[in-house]
Amino acid sequence: MNTDAVLRINNLHVHYQTPQGAVKAVDEVNLFVGRGERFGFVGESGCGKTTTALAILQMIQYPGKIVAGEILLEGKNLVELNAEEMRRTRWREVSLIPQGAMSSLNPVMRIKDQIADAILTHEGRSARTGLNQRIEDLLVTVGLQRPVAQMFPHELSGGMKQRVCVAMAIALKPKLIIADEPTSALDVVVQRIVTQTLIEVQERIGASLILIGHDMGLQAQIVHRLAIMYGGHLVEMATVKKIFQAPQHPYTQVLIGSVPSPKTKKSPFALPGLPPALLNPPPGCVFHPRCAKALEMCRTQVPPLHEIQAAHFVACHLYR
Ligand SMILES: Nc1ncnc2c1ncn2[C@@H]1O[C@H](COP(=O)(O)OP(=O)(O)O)[C@@H](O)[C@H]1O
Ligand SMILES: [Mg+2]
């Protein structure tokens, strides 16, 4: 295991309590993110990506609850912090570009006031000195012009709004930035440009980045390592190269098979069946009902995440 991890998640379980029972949105997740690393977090809609991100920031809302696990940010267990300690940690040490971030900008506030709010909330009133200059510098860092500071969200394009969200996430130079599908609402060209900006600023401040998305092809060009999530479980984690050249988990193999490739001209393969209902997940391996290689034990025993080769982790009975 990488010892110089900025983030280490051990045995995380997050449930949403509903009248029908507990939705097991995150079930036994283990992962680590290295210093300066770009880490991709992939899986189909509803598999628990956003819940994991919100858990890291201690922003899970009722009826959600972290029921077990540790989230260590440079050794500090965020799960145990009180509200005030977490407020000081958020944005300063770990920041989030939330899913649908650009629609979360306040429509009746100028951009500079929104960024100022974020900075003042976390640094206190002493940050007022030189604040306007600092905000304009931040905007320039993310590729916007200084006059954008005076504008309202409706005067900006989608790509520009997303850059404002990137600016807010880096304002306090956190060690870890989590970007939850930061470009999924943008068209393909703008997607690339905004992602490029995100990478540039991440490298400039020396932060680690968790990039959440469902597009394996896009992720492969950006991140160093990938974690694949299915039905609340982390099923595989390795370098992009290993995931693409030698995917081990049957679900990852399907995902890789469904990335369109101009070289092979193969048509994407669609996985039969439905994603699991996390209210009543299947017993054993959560993927077994859709798995072509399922063994008898897969129906009853949950496969733990296991290091099958150096730095290649898989949760599958085929490799035990
Ligand atoms: N407030 C909630 N109440 C009940 N279930 C929820 C709530 N929020 C999310 N979930 C469920 O948790 C699971 C994971 O959701 P989410 O983390 O948003 O997935 P992703 O980001 O991968 O699409 C889904 O099955 C979703 O329906
Ligand atoms: Mg999500």
C-alpha cells in the first residue's frame, strides 16, 4: 500500500434510512489517494459515488448516516471531528465541486461576493484585506477575466460558471479537491477545456484530486489511478494502465468492453439486467446476478477487496 496517502478510507458504510429500510449506498469501501495523485472514481448512476464524496466532507444529509468506518485525511479521522473542527477543515484542507455545482451559484449575488463569502467563512474577517485583488487573481488562475468578478451567474456561460466553481474549490489551497462530475452538464469541447483547467490548478497548488465520473474514456486521459464502484461496493482499484490492459473484475471487463474504440471498431457491449436495488441488495457479491462468471459462493459470500498483484485490488471470488 502507498504509505504517503493524503486520504485513506477504511471500511466505510453509509446508509440512508427510509420507511422501507436502510438503503446501503456505500458498503465496505476501502481506498487511498496519494499525494498529488489524480484518482478517478467511476461507476453507473446510483452506485454511491456522490454519497462517498459527501461522506468525506461530512456533508451527508438526513436520512443519511455514516454507520461505520474511518476517513483519514493525513491521519486525521474526519468522522470523529465535531461540527466546528469540520468547518475549519472543509475548503481549507479538502474541498468539493459538488455535482451540479454551477446551478448551486446564487443567482442574485455577484461572483465576487460569492467567492468572498466562501473565503471569509473559512478564514475569518482578517481575510478582508486585499480580498478583491485575491478574487480577481483566482478568476485569472481558472482562465476567466477580471471583470467576471462583477457579473451575475446568468451573465456567464456554463463553462464559465463551472470555472467559478473551480476557483472557489481552490481558493483556500486544499490538499484534496473532490470534483463530482464537474463537466457532465457541458458540451464535449468545453468539457475538455474546463477539465484541463482543473488539472492545471490542481498541479499548481500541489493538491490531490478525486474526479468522479461515469465516462471511463474521459477519465483514462486524466487520472493516474481508477476505482470502479458497483452497487455501493468498490470492486476494483489500480492504475489506469492496468485497468485498461488487464481488467480483472467481470464488471470492469464489461465497462472496458463498452468504451467505444475507433481502433477495434467493436460495437459497445451492453450489460444485461438492472443495477441492484440498494434497499435490498442481492446477497453475496452484489454483482452476481449480472455476472457471466459467477460461482456458487458468489451467491452467498461477499468478496472482500483483495490485493491480487502489487497495487491491483479486486473484490471478486475468482481471484481468491
Ligand atoms: N436522500 C436519500 N434517501 C434515500 N436514498 C438515497 C438518498 N440519496 C441517495 N440515495 C440512494 O443512495 C444510492 C447512491 O446514490 P449516489 O451516491 O447519489 O450515487 P451516484 O453519485 O453514484 O449516482 C442510490 O441508490 C440512491 O438512490
Ligand atoms: Mg452522483
